[in-house]
Amino acid sequence: MLGPMIGGIIVVTNGGGVRAPKLPVLASQAIVGCLVARAVNGDIMLEFLKNWPLFLFVIAVMLATSGALGWGLSRYKILPGSTAVWGTAPGGASVMMLMSSAFKADPRLVAFMQYLRVVLVAALASVVARVWIGSSDTVTHAVVWFPAFGWLDLVVTLLIAGLGSALGMILRIPAGGFLMPLVAAAVLEGSGLVHITLPPWLLAVSYALLGWSIGLGFTSSILAHAARALPYVLLSIFIMVGVSVMLAAVLVYAAGIDPLTAYLATSPGGIDSVAIIAASSKADMSFVMTMQAVRLVFVLIAGPPLARFLAQRTE
């Protein structure tokens, strides 16, 4: 997503008049919804139920921290209230970007904040993982762009995405084009009725379209705003990382979780990048993904009312 987004910014700020096609972008949002649904599976729920007080404590602290940072950024007029909330939210970057546009936030500034954090946190997490496990134990996984899969499963997945998106738009649900496919796919796969299938080439195209659409929406004034806000956004990222490190220490000393697993589980970076790092290391993949996925669900629930609350009081 980053490459097409940067490309779009370069095109539009140099006088280009290209615009991303609306229907393919909406379809991409629905595909991302199905991707998130695939992460929220039965194994995740079982892991959560085994350690729910621990998970809720960590998630509550992370949400309180991001809410406080969002309030600070909006209180001092660095960013608009709802934009600050979605920009600092510790969820998946692409998901926060999609949700933000439905709640009167500026998705361009949200994308700037979220992806800056993803890059910094992913780089730091990679260094931590390499130092912890040693370079000789690092496992690299090449992406298989065209793996074998069930075509019927793919067709069913696309039907869920398309019908869910259409229903969300008809019902005029905020971010319905993303949320309805997410809910439908999670329920259907959780019940064992379908198997959500999303080959890498389809995800790559979807992310590229989303990045392109955001990048083409940038203007010189938005870039200037992002540049002015950069020091404060970096400070907010470092605070979030500091809190995640403290929470990781709590998990290590209070619950006996190994340090690498604890750090990756509490990391405020993107769920995709954390998953890749966890899979390439000796971390407990189940624990890491449960913390990341459940936190994302809580952000989706708490984000809209928090965004409205701050917007009403700071804008």
C-alpha cells in the first residue's frame, strides 16, 4: 500500500489529474474486511478466554494511551479531533484509514500517522526479534503469489465481500462497505460454513488500489499540514512504543510470557507486519495474534464513540 500511496502523492502534487475508480476501491475495502475477519477465528477466541483478564488489562491501557494522545493532538490544534483519534488508534493501519473516512476524519492524515508508525514500529520489532533470536535462527518466508487454492472458496469469499459491501451501503452504515463484509465473513467462517480464501495477488491488488486512492487525494496543503505535525506525531509514536514496552515487561514478570512474545503482542504496529515478524521468530504466534486481533476488535468498537466525543469538544 505504501508504494502506490507515495506514487499517488507524487502524481497529484505535480499537477496530475488522475482519480482512483470508485467501484474497485470499494471492492478493495470489502476484501480488507474479509481479511480482518479471517484473523478473528475460533482459536483466537479460545486463547482470549484462557487469559481474558490479562488481555483486557493490556488492551485497556493501550486504548487509554491512544485516547489520551488523540485528545492531546486535538486539544492543541495539531490535528482535528476525529483525525487524531483514528491516527493514534493502535489497530491495523489500513482498517483505521477506512474507518476514519466514515467518521468525518481526514483519511490522508490518518494514513500518514498510521503508516509512519507502522514503518517505525516494524523496523524496531524486526531489530528486537533479530537481537533476541540471533541472526542464525532467523527464518525468511518468500511470498508465493500464486498458490494453489479452492476456486469455489474464492468465489464464495468474493460473494460475501460484494453482497456485504452492497448491504452496508444500502443500510447507510458508517464504513458499512468494510464492516458488513467483516461481520458476515467472521460469522460464516467461525460457524464452519465457509472458508475465507484471499490469495496474495488479490490482497496486493486491493492494498495497491487503497494506497493509490489515498495518495491521489493528497494536496500541497495537506502535505504542509503533515510536515508541521510531524514532530508531534513522532512524539506520540514514541510514547505508544514506550507504553507497549512497559506492558511487555508486565507480561514477562507477572505472567511469565517470554520477552519477545510479550513485545510483539503489545506492539502498536500493523497486525500484518507483526504477524510476519512473529512467524519468522521463536515467538508464541497464537498469543501474539490473539492480542493483536482482539485489540483491533476493541478499537473498532471504541473508536467511533471516542471520535465523536473528541470531535464535539475540540472542533
